[in-house]
Amino acid sequence: MSNIQQILKDARAAMDKDIAHVKHEFSSVRSGKASPSMLDSVKVEAYGQLMALNQVATINAPEPRVIIVTPFDKGQLKIVEKAIRDSGLGLEPSAQGAIIRVPLPSMNEQRRKELVKLVHKYAEDGKVAVRHARTQARDGFKKLTGVSEDDVKHGEKDVQKLHDDFIHKIDDLIKAKEAEIMEV
């Protein structure tokens, strides 16, 4: 038998997951600074199967505008380089010895605006998920038996406050990511 506390706990857990997902999505959106997670979408044909780049190489961002990729297997150098080039991320990797340097091109105003739109789309998806968690909690309250109306009302107020806090957190994430992208 679930109770009000359990429903609130489940709603908070769902919303925490939604925020974590938004943060992850945001980390994959390129801003001015290099970050290893920018290459998360790159897949490499290795050992007869498609693998994530981070499974066949170490990825570091030692400088703000450069990512260094070091394949575990030196024989994979050309394949990894080609995978990055063909990834659709608009990057021009160059192999140098045992490493691959991936310099980040400067972004123009239009590209920045496209990325901001993408961030807003990810954020909206996150907000929809948070609203969904609130709706599930409200449905849970309606199904409770043997609980006073006042307790249910308090529970609904609590879940609404939780919802508002998480929506606010997403708005803060948007502002921060937007500033990061627009920073020249």
C-alpha cells in the first residue's frame, strides 16, 4: 500500500532522473569549450562491431579548443580518425603519432543560435518529463484509500512545490548553458 510520503519520494526520484537526463543532454551540446562528452555520439567500426568512441580510445580536453583522442589499439588510429570526421559534428581531426588532435572550429552566430534552440528543445523535453512525474503523483493520490482529504491536499501542494522547484532548476540550467554557448 503506497502512502503520501512514498508517492512524494517516487515523484522526487523521477524528477531527479529527469534533471540528470537534461544535464546529460546539455553536456553533449557543444559550447565554446572542448569537452570529452562532445564525442559521445561518435561510433567506431572496431573488431567487427559498432562501438562507442570511449570504448576504443581515451578522450581528453587538455585545452579549451582541442580534444585529444588516444586509441587503445594503435592500429585503430585511421578508423577512429575517420569516424570522428564522418560523425556529422563538423570536426576535422588529424592524426599525429599515436594520438588524434581534434581542434574545435570557432562557431558563427547562426550555429550558436541553432545550438541554443537545441538546448531549449532538450529543456522542454525535461519539463514535460517533470510534469509527467507530477501527474503520476496526483494520480497516485487519487487512488489512496483511508487517507484524509486534508492530507491528500497537503500532498498535492508538496508535489506542486516539488514540480515548481524542478522546473526552476531546468530554467537555471538553460540560462547557464545559453550563456556558455553565446560566450565568444
